[in-house]
Amino acid sequence: MKFERTLLLLPLFLLTTVSQAQTKNTRVGFVNVQKVVAAVPGGGPYLDLRKRVDTDLAKREANIRQLTLKANRTRTKADTDALKKAQQSYANAQKNYQSRLAQAFKPIGKRVDSTIAAVAKSSGFGVVLDTEVAARSKLVVYANVAKTDLTPAILKALKK
């Protein structure tokens, strides 16, 4: 009988726990990392490299799409080999670019990350997302930009 009573009370306990967890306000903020990086001394060269990398990888992706269509249509060994070669070249380029970008970001990364963390913490935000990444991935359906955009506060903190 005691076990049955416990089973009956368990859902009520879980409901009260969930509502309490939801009342704790974990604020989610957004930052335009591109603008922040551009404002940091040394950020310009990193952004230029990022743009060149994105352009090159986009061209390679387009080439792979074309080669995929052709290889699927013709099914010849030459077209299949060309596709494999393009895919391998893309993978190698991507790996090379990742290390170059990481190296270029290293001198400015600590300042960018620490400033974002400090502003977010002092403003009461528990989570901060990159605006561009959130938009591109469709991770966020709605956000009140006036209340969630930390970019101006971070840019102001960087000028100090």
C-alpha cells in the first residue's frame, strides 16, 4: 500500500520540480562575433582569411556537387575518380584551413572570449550564442533582439 502511494505522489513531485526549474531565469543572449572580432586589434587579418577560406571552400563544394551529378549520370570510372579526388582535395583543404584559422584566431581569441564571458556574466546571461551561427542553423526561432543582443555592450567593453 505504501509503494502504491509513493507511485501516486511521484508525478506530483516531478511536476513541482519542473515548474521550479523553469522559474529560474537562465537568460540567453546573442553576440555578433564578426563585429566583435573586427573591433579587436588584429581581428581584421583573421576576418580576411576567414572570408578567403569561405570563398574557396564554397567553390570546392560547388565543384563537388557538379562532379557528383556527372558521376551519378555517367557512372564511368573516370568521373567517379574525379569526384573522389575532388572530395579528398576538399577534405585536405578544410583541414589545412582549420589549422590556419585556429592559428590566426589564437592572438585575439582570449580577449574576445573573455570579454564576451565577462559582459554576459555581469548582465545576467547564462548562455550566449553567435548570432550568425544561430541564424544559419535555424537553432533559434525567435529572439527579442533589443533584450538579448550583447554586441553593443561587448564592443563598449573592448574599447576600455
